[in-house]
Amino acid sequence: MSTPAEPDTFFDAHQRATVEAAMARIIPTDDQPGAREAGTIDFLDRYLSGTGFIYALPDGSGFERLEGRREQAWRSRVEQAREKYVAGVAELDRRARELGGADFVDLDDARQDDVLRALEARAQDAPAVGGPRGNQQIAYGGPVEPALQQTNAESDLDFFALLVTHTRQGFYADPIYGGNRDQVGWQVIGFPGPASLAEVHTGRYSTLDYFAPPPRRHPGQEEDHDA
């Protein structure tokens, strides 16, 4: 493994640029910010660095230090993801050279999309651990179609599906995890998130209104009006 591009990260410079380019085709930049502006690569690169950035402390002051079997379990999960990304970057470059005579990061957007579509098609044809994968269609360069089921465990996902999952996570997760830079992912969907996790922890901010349905009125129930 080459030296990481930055401290507290995993990828070397070429791997980082390659994965960032692929993420930028999964959530592309158009009239709205995309994966590149949201820093999804920072989210992923730090996640793959070890087990120091798994669970943010509720008050937003840092991250929980994992120990014992819990740390070992997470380390195994991260190491599996590392292996998939190292092999995945090599596969992207191999397919890119076959298609366009250059590494993936050096292809234009259209040819990068072609490489990713080919990789997606292969992933759909391969059986998943424990059963079929189902629909994993991604619309490159446009709106996201019904795709990866987020309930899948990382260990069950191949490189392509893992890349899609982490791109989405890095786009929408709380910025403390390294992505969603300047809350651009939230802004794209109109979500005015908290300034920090501490606001949620102390009760100054609640997401309940975004998840709880409005209260149902029973037939014949009158609305209360101020006099």
C-alpha cells in the first residue's frame, strides 16, 4: 500500500483521485452541488483510515474510542472495505484503459460513465451473498433512480454497490463525519440541518418534524381556533 495522500486517510493520491472522480459521476455537479463539492471523498477516505471516526460523540466534540471486540469487529469491516476499494480502483483503471487508453481519472465524463455502467452491469449479474441483489440502477449524469437498498450490510456489497452507498452517505451524513461540506447535501434537498450534533444532543434542535407524520384528526373533530 502506498503512503496515504493526507494524514488520517487511507488512499494514496491516485486512488483518491480515481474514487473522487467516480463519486462525481454518481452524484454529478449540475445546477446544484454534487459529490465533489460535498467532499464525499473526505468522508470515505477518513472512514477507511481505521476505527477512529466511526461514532461521533453526541455533543459533537469528537469521536468515540472503540475498544475490545467492538473495535476488532469494526476493524475487520473497514479492512474488508479497504480491500474492495483497492481492487475496485484497479478494475476501474483496467476497464478505462481498454475503453479509452487511459486511467479512469483521465477519461472524459461520458467515458467514465461508460466504465461505471459496465461495472454496474457486472455487479447486477453477480449473485449477492445470501441471495439476489435486486435493482441497483443508477442514472449517471442525472437524477438517481431506485437503487441500492441501504439496509444491505457492507460485507454483502461488491465494490460498485459499496461506492454508491458511501457516496450517498458522504453527501447526506452530518458534516462531522467529513462529508456534506458546508451542509451542501442537506441544502440540495431543502433540509435545514443542525449547526452541530451538540444542538441535537441538548434538545435545541429536533428532526422529529421531518420524520413524524402530522397528527390525524378523527371524523367530526373540530379544529381549535383562537378566539
